[in-house]
Amino acid sequence: MKIVHTIKEVRDIVKGWKKQGLSVGFVPTMGYLHEGHGSLVEMASKENDRVVVSIFVNPIQFGPKEDFSSYPRDLERDGKIVEAAGGDLIFNPSNEEMYLGDFSTYVDMNGITEGLCGAKRPGHFRGVCTVVTKLFNIVLPDKAYFGEKDAQQLAVIKRMVRDLDIPVEIVPCPIVRESDGLAMSSRNTYLNKEERKAALVLSRSLNSAKEALLQGERSAENIKSMISEILTEEPLARIDYVNVVDSLSLTEVVTIDKSVLIAIAVFIGKTRLIDNFIFEV
Ligand code: PAF
């Protein structure tokens, strides 16, 4: 497993692999990897001859008051996780390598970026689409792997690849949870002991909603109220959003009569966590 920092190095290595007829899988990340990322790398390494993992905390997808500077970073630890999961190359560029001083071209999207996290984090998906397009152009992967925890991001990337005819297959990977149900996230590391316990309210509220749906509840409003009530009972939790949307278009639904995404974002103390599940009628 090799770590490189420049675009030229990645291009040269990938070119060599392609000359040999090897397929390339790609896992874009912001580092501080956990088992969720490990599962993406494992899946990529099962399905491809070589796997590239990018580790880049992308400044342009963070808002001015968000956690760009405090986002956890540990390249040495990440290297071990990538290697153990079967990755072959880490691309860890500097901000200057990715964004030249007069950088001025962005990839943006209407519609599905406007609700959920997009509504709460203006400019976030413009930053994600721009960096992912750049990374795809640098790595030229056959397949790219994204976690379902960032459900809106996954939908946005799929749409971008379709709309811009980017020749890559997007592979969704299931949410990986801690044994007590908390969805794995690099941001879980911000939680103190009390907050870590309080964070279980996210999966608990979603599990109750799932139960109600299985018992036949079909009103999106009732599902949202049920989740909100449970979240509100936790004193350390502050709801950012609770929503029930069509799982493809991400538009709000009133009656649950097709595949829906039930998605929540909740602050536990100062840490913003997201979780979701898809319910197929
Ligand atoms: O999901 C993430 O970690 C990031 O949004 C991504 C896709 C690596 C782009 O910076």
C-alpha cells in the first residue's frame, strides 16, 4: 500500500494499472476512517483488481461556521485501516494541490440538493460535486463506492454521474453501525461520554418509525411526529431536520405508498449527526 500526495503520481500509477488491463475501484473519503469506510474499501477490493482511497478534507464543502479546521485527521492510522481492508493506494493531496490560487470552476446541481442537508448546509453539495468530479477525473475509476449513511450525497452523486455522463459505476454500500446501533461516523469522535449515550436517540427514533411503518402506518406526518417526539425527549439532542422523502427524487411525501427515505439530522451538543433508512412499501 502506497501513499501519494500529487495528482501526477496518482495518474501515473493508475495509467500503469490500466495498461495491464486491471480494473480500478475508488473510495473517496475525508479520512479519520472507521469500520464503515473499511467496509467500502473491502467491497471495492472484492470487486476490482486495484483500489484507490482518497483522503482529503475538502474545504469547499464546509460552511464558514462548520468544523473544517477541527475535522479529525490521522493519516498514519488511516493507512493501516486502508491496508487491512485491501486498498492499494492512498491519494492524500494538499488543499493547494486540489485548488490552485485562481480556482474558479464548480459543479452545482438544482433540485435534489435543495432539501434535507442541502437546505441546512448551503453550498455543501456544490463543494461535494466539485471535489468528487475532480477526484473522478484524477483517478478515472471503473467503480466508486459511497456509503448509504449519506443518503442525499449518494443520490446527488448518482444524478451527477448520470447528468454529466461520467463513465463510472456508483456502488452504494450499507450503513455500518456500532453494536449499540449508532451509525459510524468520523464525527462520533467529537462526542463526550454523556453525548455518546445520548446519540443513541437517533437510531432509537428511527427504529420506532420502522416498527410503525411495518405495522401499517402510512402518514408521513405521523412518522415525522413520532421521530421528533422521541428526539425531543433527549435533553442533549436538538433536531436539525426530520423528513420523509421519495427515495429517488428526494421530494417530500404525504402518504407513504412507494419507496421512501426517512432521514434525520440531529445536533448532540455541538456535533451534527445524520442517520436514515429506506422503507419499501
Ligand atoms: O462523504 C465524504 O466523506 C465526502 O463528502 C466526500 C465524498 C469524500 C467528498 O469530499
